[in-house]
Amino acid sequence: MMAGPGLSIIVPTRNEAANIAELVRRIDRAVACDASLEHRATELIVVDDSTDGTPQAVAAAAAETLLAVRCVHRERPEGGLGGAVVVGLRAAVNDLCLVMDADLQHPPERIGDLYRRALPGGVDVVVASRYVGGGSAKGLASALRRGVSGVGTLLLKAMFPIRLAACTDPMTGFFLCDRRRIDLDGLKPQGFKILLEMLARQRLRVAELPFDFASRHAGQSKASFRQGLHFLRQMLQLRFGRMSGFALVGAAGAVVNVALVWLLTRGDVGVLPATLIAAEVTIVANFLLQDRLVFGDLRRHARGFWGRFLRSFSFNNVESSIRIALVLWFVDRGWMSATMATAVLLAFAFVLRYVFHALVVYAPKKR
Ligand SMILES: Nc1nc2c(ncn2[C@@H]2O[C@H](COP(=O)(O)OP(=O)(O)OP(=O)(O)O)[C@@H](O)[C@H]2O)c(=O)[nH]1
Ligand SMILES: [Mg+2]
């Protein structure tokens, strides 16, 4: 008989119709076989962004179990997988919430272990880890995916050495949390890594259990290169905030700019055309990177690509023309040396450029 608090199981889904029946069957059996869990006190919330028959599959499976099953179907899938998890956390009737994938890569038989680990209290999140003694990531579809996941985890731990100290697998999608301890309003979920978002934004007490990551039961993976870019953006923003991310991309752009001038002038290109070509290439490359990595989350509500590009491109060209003219003028007046004038004006231009991009280029479109 279940003595502890109830448990809400949150499953984000996108086109998982082929997995739902098996998922519900295995959760049902896992709850039945575990003395600490009880059907009556366990709910299953599917937060669905599908275009296949997943909601119908959930309805059919709900008829076959004593679990309280709900499907929240979203017409506007804001925040992707992470956004779906937050919707589930808000909708849950219990404070203890377990998050897992629908494709059975996260074995339902471990739900009871995660639940029992949370019961004595003293932890805010129980993480099912692929990288702690006894766990494994063999179910990841390819050696490449395993490599990316392993290197990504290492990088993450290096970037958040304190917040992630107690977590070996911040990219896992299988965890249990106490909703009362999570600042749901402070989360900015975008894409896949919602646990990372939680752990990086606030100080949480973490416990871990190993688990074997299985291979997908049926259906198609939604992991993609695009998700990888989402992830990169999430990491930059969590670590550096938007303005520092902007500076970081800008600094990389400056290096490219110098390298291009060197390359072109080594060839037969004159100094003036080389400088101009390098400057324009840098402006365009910077825009493309900033657009994805720094302002990616604002794009949806901003004007279209060409509208953003033209504003950014015009601003940068006008800005650099004025800046160069000002340097000449300052030097001519004897106010400062050319180096000093360039440094001062570049710093000023950086702030101005950031403000212009944040408030004008990515301004929300008027309805
Ligand atoms: N609600 C919602 N769920 C999603 C979205 N994208 C993925 N999911 C679900 O999140 C879970 C994890 O996605 P997967 O495609 O399995 O990602 P993965 O486990 O990294 O990749 P594989 O190893 O190839 O399965 C699955 O249950 C998906 O259905 C989304 O945009 N919205
Ligand atoms: Mg999966």
C-alpha cells in the first residue's frame, strides 16, 4: 500500500503513436509490481505536440489502465520538448513529478526506484544517469551520438563546475523533481535539455541513480542537427547571458575579419578592397551566427529573415562609416591617438549595436 505522496509522470510526445500502448502497459505493470506505488495515486500526463494520432493512442491506452491518464495536446508547441515538460509540471496534481520519454529508452521499471529515492526528502531532483556506476548509454542510436553526448556532458560540466558538480548526466531526460523546489517562472525552456535548464538556473540538491538507456522501441528520433544548435544556444545563454553571447560572437567575428584581411592582402588584393571585403563578410557572418545563437528565441515574434538582415546590415555599415569618420576627426583635433580613439569608439559601438539589435532588429512584430 502506498503511504507516501502521489506521483505525476510527465511524458512529452511528438509523433509517438506507435509507442504509447507499450509505454502505458509497462508503466501500468511497473506500478502494479511496486509496493511503494499505487495506481490511484499515480497520474500520467502526456504533453503532446504531435501531428500523428498520438492523442488517440493515449485515449485508447487510458481505457486499459487504472492509472489516471491525461493528454494535454498543444496547438502551439512553444519551447519544444522543454516547454512541454514545463506545461506538464504546471498541470500535475502532485508535487513529485517524474519526467520520461515516450519511446521506452527510459525503462518504466525504474520509476519506483526514483520515487523511493525522493521519499526521505533532502533532495530536490533525482536524476537517472547513464554515466554513473552501472548506468549505460548504449541505446543511443550511433557511435557519433554517443560521442556527441559524452563530449557535450564534459563541456557542460566544465562550464558549470559548481551547479553541475553532483550531476553526471545533465542531458538526461529521465528524472524526478519536487515541483515546489523548482522556479517554473524562471525557466526559459527551448528545445531538448530541460533538466540542464533547471540545474543551471538554481541551486538544487541532486541525487543520482544509474540506469541503462535502452534503444528506441518504435517511431522516429527527433534529435537532429537543429536540436544541436538549440542546445549550443541554450548553453551560451545559460552561461553568459545574451549580451556576453553577443560579445563572444562579435569577438570571433573580429578574428575572422583580421584573418581575411591577411589572406586577401597576401594574394593580389589591394588594402582598401581587402578591408572592405573582410568587413562585409564579417558583418554578414556575424549576423547569421547572432541570429541563431544569440537571438534565436526572439526570432519567432520578430520580423522575417530579410527584414532582420537588412536592418542589421544597414546599421553595421552606417555605424562603421561614422566610427571611422569620428576616429579621423578626433585624431585631427588632437583629442586622442588613433588607437585610443578606435578603442573608445569600438566599446561605445558595441553597446549601441547590442541595444539596436535587441530593441530594433528583434523587436516583436506589431499585430
Ligand atoms: N511535446 C514534445 N515532445 C517532444 C518534442 N520533441 C521530442 N519530444 C519527445 O521527447 C522525447 C525525446 O525525444 P527523442 O526523439 O526520443 O530524442 P532522443 O531520445 O534524444 O533521440 P533517440 O535516441 O533517437 O530516440 C520523446 O518522447 C519525444 O516524443 C517536442 O517538440 N514536443
Ligand atoms: Mg528517444
